[in-house]
Amino acid sequence: MIPKKQSVPFVGTAEQEEKLLAVIADLKGEKGALMPILQQAQDIYGYLPIEVQTIISNETGIPLEKIYGVVTFYSMFSLNPKGRYQISVCLGTACYVKGSGDIYNKLMEKLGIAGGECTPDGKFSLDACRCVGACGLAPVMLINDEVYGRLTVDDIDDILAKYA
């Protein structure tokens, strides 16, 4: 069962907005400024919610739909916040054949979020990836930089308990 989409409310600080406005002021006259502005905005906020995209649009004059198109096209940008513990499950061929899809589904169920989302408490976010280069350990999951290999669905509770 895939949980219904949850949204974590945007909470930006005045300090973050001040930094963003300084970045925009510094770059907005340059050709091709949108990508570096978006990269720095994501560094400031951790992701690019519509509120941040709207500030960029208002300050640069670039239409919001163009900004949204760039943000959703490039995989390096995220529309959702990332958790303190970022879980990434490999769904590449070797991992998928060995059951990573079941592990991914179990994590969605246990965390109560869909892929690409963050738990409301900001603790966990869940994403799928295509290959982490550890095919010999399939199926593989990463939590931040910690690699967990040769997983089964039964391993999930014990692993998540380490981060409780």
C-alpha cells in the first residue's frame, strides 16, 4: 500500500530569505544565472519548495513555470525536504531482482510516506536510486552514508530502530 502524499509545511527563516536575496542580487544580471541561483537556493533551504521558486521568479523576472520546469527536470533538485536520515533504496536490476522493491514498499509502509517524501517530524526521507555500485551486496539500501546490504524485509525494523 502506497501512503497518500503528505506535505510538510514550508518553514523558511528571515535569515534564509536574506541569503537567497543576496545570491539573486549577485547573479541575476548574468547570462545563465538560473542554475547557480537554484543550486545556491537549495543549499540554503535544503530543497526548492514553490515558495522559494516564487521568490526567485519575483526577483529575477523569470516565469515561475520555467523555474518549475528546470527544478523538475534536473534530478539534483528536490521539491521536498530531506530528512535528517536520508534513506535511498537501490532499485537497479541486481537489487530489484533480489527484492529491493519489497524493501522499498515496506519502508513506505513503516514510515508512512511515499518515495520522495519526508516524515512530518523531519527525521526520515525516502528515495529510490538506480545503482550504488554495490551489486554484489544486493539488495542494497543507504541511510546517509551507511550502506546496508543483503537485506530482507525482516531487517527493516532493526535498522530503523538504530535511528530512533
